[in-house]
Amino acid sequence: MEKSLVIVESPSKAKTIHKYLGKNYKVEASMGHIRDLPKSQLGIDIEKNFEPKYITIRGKGPIIEKLKKEAKNASKIYLATDPDREGEAISWHLASLLNIDINEKCRIEFHEITKNAIQNAIKNPREINMNLVDAQQARRILDRLVGYNISPLLWKKIKRGLSAGRVQSVATRLICDREKEIEDFKPEEYWSISAYLYKEKKTQHFEAKFYGTKEGKVELKNEKDVNKVIDDLTDDYVVENVKTGTKKRNPSPPFITSTMQQEASKTLGFTAKKTMMIAQQLYEGVEIKGEGSLGLITYMRTDSTRVSDEAKKAAYEYILQKYGKEYANPNATYSKKGGNVQDAHEAIRPTYIDLDPERIKDSLKPDQYKLYKLIWSRFLASQMSPALYDTMNVDIVNKNYVFKASGSKVKFAGFMVVYTDDVESENEEKMLPMLNSGDFLKLKELKPEQHFTQPPARYTEATLIKELEEKGIGRPSTYAPIISTLLERGYVIKEKKNLKPTELGFIVTDVMKEFFPDIVDVKFTAQMEEQLDRIEEGIEKWCDVIDEFYNGFNDSLKVAEEQMKDIEIKDEETDIKCEFCGRNMVIKYGRYGKFLACPGFPECKNTKPLYEETGVTCPKCGGKIIIKKSKKGKVYYACENSSNCGTMFWDRPVAETCPKCGALLVEKYSKGRKIIKCSNCDYVK
């Protein structure tokens, strides 16, 4: 009996799907894309309406032959690639290679790998959506035109190995512009005054902050302003106004791609690339004891917070059973505002709400468990009741001066029994003592404090993704690759979690600003994304969009080829001698960050790692504790003489010893909070 053939991208996805389809179906994997533009040439015929020249990707020949053989013997072929532009394009290439008629209903689509979703998809095949294919093809051609035309120019004028991508160049500019803001920032002095007051017992004191006078807010710009206020104050602090109330705190919506990447970075320390890799595993299927291979989350590339009625109902029933009626919110709805939301998929959520993280922890790898728990908790919380706080806001007067104090206390935890931002909750959990208008208060301490305005913070992966999303640059599938490319090309380096531009990043950005201003213009790039969306919607033709872009771009290219001057980038010299030829080694940038190289290349090809110092001394031998990476890329901290002394930490050590056992203290992050603890015993600072 002939079987139906289902083609997906990966073996793990194939394994999970096969269990739901039974013996009449054969599921094979294409292992991702099978055709692409050639690497050795532009691969686009500009004279023929930008017609792309696709070739079989090297190494995919045997896979294609196998798929052709299986297709020949199949009664029906279903193309079950991912439900986005990229997946649609893979299906289109497969259809072309397997001689499937473009009008045949061969495409099946699902946003979660569950029995119902797969069987419903098989019952409802559709034609390949050429609008989606055209949108992906337009993005690919745009990126190729920019990359393959500008990059050789950068090689020639600046340095070999450079590249200029359409979206990565804008991201580099954002990081460089932020660094210039920081460099140009001029701090301004300002002061604050805190009065620590109590009613009866000193131990029940609370903080009230200076606001100004009864006429309005007063800014304290210097110590003279502060001393004038302090000298004028008396011992009489009187409560003038007391306002009590209830504040509602709503849960956050379920994750979309960008918020998942941001939260995983903040709470788990994951890079965007790592987050997407683990999310892909959870989506495609993980072996669960007693259950077989299960897809644990819905599709992870989405910008929609929409949740299906079935998922809402399942969550509602789970909350009723586990927490009670008062915690369930049957009317939980979320809508994401903005013109660039596709809403083609659901939010990222667990496929089976009853598979709570603790129940399947033993079947998951540690990082899979962490991310699944984050997704599961966030979704469940989004379907729960808001938290309620009792609040109190107080005005306290001293002569004509006004101090303000506020406090709050959880009245009803609501969704916070499942998921919350610990830092935010901690700030909100600070209630004032019972106070009434006319109460006299005593002063425990008056604390003036000098401050300076702070420059804007450097981007982290999380904040850069947020910025890209807010400005309409890139789409859910592109955030992680953008950041990876910037790091690999040496345009940006990571200092702790911060993204800092290198000299190379600044130079390339300045060149792009001068000769290709549109490519690094935020609004222009966002408009290009909107045009790609209109291609997907069938409003615009892809070749018209490319043609409009290329006319202006080609003019800029000609000017750059004529006017761009050679730029020499000098490597930073160190005092470390090359052990082979005696030259001072220089700092170079590679895909994994800085390293040392001999400037005598190619005669001398000596290179060695450049380790960052922590400023902490090894307690065993007195050597420097340096930052290293394991073969799997995990950061750890070791003595520079670790081969002899063996000192090593997974958490960053600090230059303090434990008062209990004398071992070094280390920094540990838990849910976004920094904790200083002992590396050897249970002491926590």
C-alpha cells in the first residue's frame, strides 16, 4: 500500500509528528533549506527583473535524491515546513524540486505539534502561498544586493573579511550612536534629602523624601540649596494628607519572540541565539518519560499575543483546579498595538498546560527546563487574576516644606503566585505604619545625598532587541542572527552583558553614514520592513520593491567606488612578547572576541587567547583570576596558573573573603538580582 509522504525540516520534528500520523504516512526531513543563492557570485540577474539564480546547497544532494525517491512512491505529498515566510519558501523550493504543481494543495500548516493540530492540518491542505514566498525572496535579494555589493568595497578600502548587511548595519549604528551619547554626556549635580521618621518606635521608622514646598516641587541643585532647607527645618514633622487606596497590577501578556528573548536574557542569562535554539527544541519535540516525543511549546517565531480559545479554556480549568476560582480570569485578552504586528501565529505558550515544569523536569536538560518553566509560568500567569495592593500616600509638612512617603502591601497575590518580577515586587512590598492626618512624627535621621545624572546605559542583547522591535527593524526570526553577526564580525564586543562597539564598528558605521545613508537610516529600514509586509499581504509586487530600492542604491554605490578613501586600522599593541620572533603582540578581533596575534604575519603565525582579568587574586598561589570559556562556550573563572593550582569558579569571584570559612565570595544572579555568596559554604552577604 502506498504511503503519504510528509516533509518537514528536522529529524526531531519528523519523529514527533510521525507518532500522530500512524503507519500510512512516512515523515522525512529536508534538514532546512535545500536551495539558496550561490556563495561565489551575486546570483541575481538585475537585467531580468532581479531574477534569482538558485542552486542546490552543497551537501544536500543525497537528501534531495532520497526525497525524490520517496516522493515517487508516495500516494500524496504534504509539505509541513514551519508556518512563516522562511518555511513557505522551503516548501516552494521542495515543490519545485519534486515537480509538485504550484496549484496543488500540498502545504499543511500548524503552530503547535500536537495530535489535534497535526491531524487537522492533514485534513486541510492548501496551496503554497506565493505572497509569503515572494516576501521572503524579496528580503533575501535585498540582503544579497547590499551585502555582495558593499562588502567587497569595505574589503578593498578598510579590511578584508568585513561585511555590510542591510539590517545589521542599522543595528551597529544604534550601538555606535549610543556609545557616542555616553562619551558626550555631561553629568549634572543634584541632591536629595531623606527624612527617616517614626511615630512611636524607632524600629518602625520609614523614609519620606523631600518634595519641595506647599507651592510646588523644588529642585535641589547643589549643597547650598540643601543646607538652606536643612537649616530652616524644625523638629516638627506633621502628617497633613493621607491617601489610601487599592492598586491593581495586571499580569504581563504571554511571550512573543522578542519578549521571550529579553526575559531569558534578564533572568536566565541566555543569549538570543541560545534562547531560540532551546525554544526550537521545545517546539519540535523532546522525549518525555512515559509519553514519547512531545512538542512542548507553540511556534516560537511570533509577534502576536493572541491565544486560542482551546488554550484559554485549558488554562482556566487548570487554574480553577489548582488555585481556585478567585485566581482564574476567564476574560484575559491581550492585543499588541502597532502597525507591524503580523498576528499570523499565537503567542508562545505551552502546548499542554497540565505538563507543569516540575512534572517533566527529569526528562529535560537543565537549560530546556529553565526556558520551559519561564514560558509555562508566564503563560499561566497571563490567564490569571490581577494582583491587588493596599496603598498609602502621605504628605508630611515641616513649616512650609513638604516631604512625601508612599507604601504598599499585597492584598491579593493573584497571578503572582505563579510568576512575577521579584525586583518589582520587592519594591512594592513596603507598607507604612498606620498614619492619620494631624499625627506628629519624630525624626530618627535626616540624610542629604549628592547625586549626578547618569548617561544612557549601553545596550544589552535584551535592550537592543527591544529597541529594534520598537523601531520596526527586523522581525521575530531576525533578532538573534543580527546580534550574532555583529559579534562574529568584530563590530561589537561584549563587556559583561553590555554591547560595546569596537573601533572597526565605528569606522564601518561612519563610512556607511557617509556613502550609504539610507542603509543605516532607522526610518528607511523600518519602511523597507513595512514594504516586505505589504508583499506578504499581496499589496505590492516584490520586483517593484527591489527595483525602487536598487535605483537609489546603485547611484550611491557608484559614488562610493569613486570617492571612498583607504582607511587604515592600526591594531592595539601590547607589551606581551611573541615567544617565536620577539615582536610585541597586537590585539585582534575574531568571532569569539579579542585574541592576541603576532604582527609579523604571514612570516610568524603565532596567536594566543587574550584573557580578561577579574581584578581578583588567587587565594592558593597569588596568581590573577581570569575569565575563560569552556569548549561549549560557557564562561568560567580560573587562576592564570590553573594547570598547576587548579583554582576555578563557575560564578564570578569578588575581592572579598567569607567571614565564616575564609573562601572567596562570588557573584550569583537569581531572577535578575545579584547575590554575593560564599564559593565554599552557605554564607550569603
